[in-house]
Amino acid sequence: MTTTWIEMHLDLPAPAIDLVGNELAELGCEGLTVEERTLDTFIPPDPNEEPAPGIHTIKAYFPLTESLEGLVAKVRARLEWLDRLIPGLASAPLSTFPVGQEDWAENWKQHFPAVRIGQHLVIRPSWEEVTALPGDAILTLDPGMAFGTGTHGTTRLCLEAIAELYTETTKPLRVLDVGTGSGILAMAAAALGAERVLACDIDEQSCCTARENVELNQLQDRIEITGAPLPQLEGNFDLVVANILAEENVRLASELVSRVATGGWLILSGILQEREDFVIQGFAPFSLLGPQLSRREEWSCLSYRKLT
């Protein structure tokens, strides 16, 4: 049976990508890519012009199981609901294009080649073979959301920071991944040498996706996925990583720091460069060494160490 596919283009500000991506997945989106641009503020562009600076074009792929008008109406309804959180989403430019099964599948794959992070971490899609070098840890992860596969700036920054820690003499053995999404950061830590990883996400679908990815990579003996919120989690960890929005990092600052064991590390990302100072000030009251700052595209990653 031939399936009709729809490629939907949406022009969004960077902070909206994760939120909108989750909503589209609930509506049946089976693939999503993000075209990166320099960040600014959300200014709805002229539909006949290229998106303005600061706007990212996402391409979402849907099997058309209902009328196109019905699908667009559902997407618009979700955007209107999210408009309360990020003003301007209700009027975000949206366009649709019919695509063939083979066309969308091949277009999709070209966005996700295998990628090497640091010295020994390799992340590959299932359709691509890679040759392992001595000491390599290879993860298989097919993209469901671009920001959870290692291609999004925030994910890449976290992966690089994690990989760097596992080249040190003292390696994190107990890891907490807050807002795990696809589970990629938890899996990277486990593949590189962590003995126990606890990954939490309050989104049920993210937990399901993370469990599937963990099982695909046969890491379920070292990784636990939970939907419990951070305040309900117990224990101290050698590494706590939180790839969440700047505001959430600051709101959870006390909880995050309290979970880091003495001598452990705290990695924070999901932070737009324009919000760096906001996060740095939010963590200034705590006894932490740092931050060590890294940037990629418009995103920032802050790494701290807890010495006492």
C-alpha cells in the first residue's frame, strides 16, 4: 500500500524547537530536521522571503492518514496552545508539500551521518556502518528528533563535555541525566564507562523513546529511566548533566547542585548565549569551581566541579 507523506515546514525561534517537536510527535510526526540559523528574537518573516535571523526552519514528516486540512488544523491548535509560553507561535509561518516515500526517506538520512565525539565516542544511525578504532564506544541511534541525536548544538556540547571527562584519570561512575529526551547523554556516559546511570524526564513519550534506545544499545543493565521529577530522586552522583532550558536550570539549581557528590561535575546546557550570564548568576551562590564555558552556534554549555 502506498503511503502519502507530507513535509511540513515551520519557522520557529530556537527556544520553541523542543516544545513544538514534542507536540508534532504526538500528532504523528515520524521525522524532524532543523535548519540552524544565527539566533536573534522571534520576528515572523514574510512568507515569500527567507526566514529572518534567529528563526529556524524545521521540516516535519507526517504519513497522511487524514485530510491535509485536518492535520494543519491540529498543528495550528497546538501552536496556539504553546503561544502562551512563547508568544508568536500561533502565527508562525507554516507550509506543506507532498513527498514520496523514497524521497523523504533519503532526504531524512542525509541529515544524520555517523559522528565522532571526542576520542572514542561514535554515534551512528542504524543504516550506516562504521569501522571501530581501538577503544571506541559506538552507539546506534536513529533520529526521531534532531535535538536528541547529537546534531543539535546543545546535545553536541553536552556530549563533548561528557566525552572529555572520560579521558581523565578519575571518571564519573554514577551519572544523573536530567531531561534525558532520547537518552543519548545517558547512553554516552554508560558506553564510555559509567557503571550506574539514572535518566529522568517528566515527558512520558521521552521516557518510552529513551528506554527503546537503551535496549537497542543493550545498556539496560547500567541505565535506569524514570519519569519521576528531580526533587523525588535520591542519591549523589559523580556527574549530573542537565540539557534543559536556561530558566529550568536556574529554577532547579539547588536540586541539581545537591545531587552532585563531592569532587563531582555538573554540566548545564540548553542555554542560549544571550542567557549565559543569567545562568552563571543563578549558580553563583553555590560552592562550585567554574564555570568552564563552551559554545556552539548560538548555544552555551557550562561545566562546574563541586570540590566540597
